[in-house]
Amino acid sequence: MERTAAAKRIGILTSGGDCAGLNAVIRAAVHRAAHYGWEVVGIEDGTQGLLARPVRYVNLDVNRVDGAVMRQGGTILGTTNKGDPFAYPMADGSKKDRSQEIIGGLRELGVDSLIGIGGDGSMAILRQLAHIGGIKLIGIPKTIDNDLGITEMSVGFDTAVAVATEALDRLQPTAASHERVMVLEVMGRDAGHIALSAGIAGGADVILLPELVWSVAGVAAKIHRVRDGGRNFALVVVSEAVKTMEGNAAKQEFTDGQRRYGGIGNYIGHLIAEATGAETRVTVLGHVQRGCPPGHNDRVLASAFGVAAVDLLAEGKSDRLVAWSNRRVIDIPITDAIATYAAVDTDGTLVTTARGLGIYVGDV
Ligand code: F6P
């Protein structure tokens, strides 16, 4: 066993929306830390656990994280996508800077290094906290949306695509049996990566993305061509961030007062029915894209990221994000990663592939 001069205690947390593969990252980091003789503490519910007194955490060792953990969806640590510590929403409606409480929480835990698993919003917050608190931070990208710049793949994306593809596999026979047009609304805030990959893999006829302009006439023409060719059903995939014809985002207010995407599938389903006379049904896939066991690609990616993150700390590096590039893990400054938004490349291979397959992906 290698041992660095000073024994280390690393904090690890998951932040933002959950996705498949988070537990595989945690497992890998704990294994690699054990290799160096370091302790790992899992902070519960992201930064929320650090605001609590006593701090909410769990000691992690290889026995705790082996067995079922890697196979489980969600995160064994819990997570939150609310409560920016620099503008924390208080009960009286005011906002308070609680960053010092979080740093105090990290001190209480006795950690000088933190592995944060999150998307761009979480990374921006964790980076600021680490800077103020003098904590070494390594970030690991996760998001089903796969919209974090530089990394070709974020943890959770591959599994979300697999779920959406399976949904299309299940919609196809029922669509054919009833001669229907099936619309599947998938997640993606604000990029259409899930829709594009799942649409190609699942044999969709139409894929609507927020990155490309679409029209009812274009969608209807495709469905007419399908029918004219002798097929009695069609599959349409719509990314949740696609805009209405008036250019508005389809959003709904939730019980917490936040407006989130939802409704574009039904909107487009109605328009298709009107324009083509086809019997149309809409499925909104929602959070099943996030909560399932990770597929093998996410397990491998998560394992590679977890090991690499601990190795970076062992090399004395900080303020870096691990990323997947050209079949290997690289590390980049966190600022570079969050400064680059990875929307679907409208001239890229996947859009060209979709068009080459005759899929309607918007007007050219
Ligand atoms: O960013 C991940 C994501 O799953 C988006 O695809 C989706 O729009 C959003 O989170 C849903 O957020 P919530 O979990 O708050 O409903």
C-alpha cells in the first residue's frame, strides 16, 4: 500500500439532480483512497449535510460500498439541487450567505480535500466554497443532460439514453398494433443529447431538439411519407426543452414555486393529430431516466472518474475536473469545464446520421 506523508481524510458529496452511476463513483473513490491509506467521509445531501450541526456524514470504507452499492441507482449519500449557500433561501423569504457555515462544517469533519460529483451549477458553487475555505477540490461530471463542456461523456447520460431507447422499443409494438403516432418526451435541460441518441437508437421517425428549428409542416410531411411508404405507425421523440411555435419554453409550475420543463410532448402531440389526422398518444418519460441501475458504460466511466479523482489529490492537484476525452480520463481546470456549454452540434455526426437515416430533425 502506498502512503503519502500525511494521512488524509477526503470528503465526498453528490450535488444537483441524481442520475445512474453516482454510487459507482463513490465506490471507486473509496477503493482508491483505501489504496493510499486515506479515509473517506460521505457528506449527506450535498451541501445541506454541511449546514447541519452536527454535520451529517457517513464513514465510508470498502466493505460499506462493495456488494450492491455500485448497482444501485440514485445516490447513497442523498443530494440536493436547491439552496445555493451564497444566497440561501431563508424561511422569511430573504436570502443569506451561509458559505462560512459550510466551510465550518468541512472543518468539523476534519477534511482538507473534497470530491464533488455534480453538474455545472454545483461545480461553480463548490469551487467558490473550496477557494474561500482553502479546501482541495476535484470535480466529477455527472448529468443525464451531457451538456457539460469538454468531457465527451458525463456520468448518467448513457443510462438515460438506454432508458429512453427502451421506451421506444416498448412503444413501437403498441404503436404498430393501433396504427398510432407515439410521442415520447425525454429530459434534457437545455440540450437535446438524450433525444438525439435515443431517437437514433430507437428508430424514431422524428426527433425534435431545442437546438434545431422545427415546423408542424415538416413533422407532418415526414409522417405522411411514412404512411405513403406503407407503415402504419410513427415514433416521435421530443426533448423537453424544445420551444413552441411561438418560441416559448413549455414549463409548468411545481409545488415549490419553481418552473420546470414539461408539456412540450402534449403540445406537439396535439399539433400532429390536427395536422395528420393520426391517432396520437404521448408518453412523458421523466425521472425514470435518472433513477434506474447504471448500465455498464456508466459503471465503467464512473469507476474511471472515481479512481482518477483520488489519484489527482494524491498528485497534489486541486481545482480540476476529470473528463472523458479520446478514450481516456483527462483533467482540466473546473473553470474551463463550466465555461463551455455542450449543446448538440447541429452540424455534427449524430445530426448528420439522423438526417441520413431520413429522420426529420428540423427544417434545413
Ligand atoms: O439536469 C438534469 C435534469 O434531469 C433535467 O434533464 C431535468 O429537466 C431536470 O433535471 C429535472 O429536475 P428535477 O429533479 O428538479 O425535477
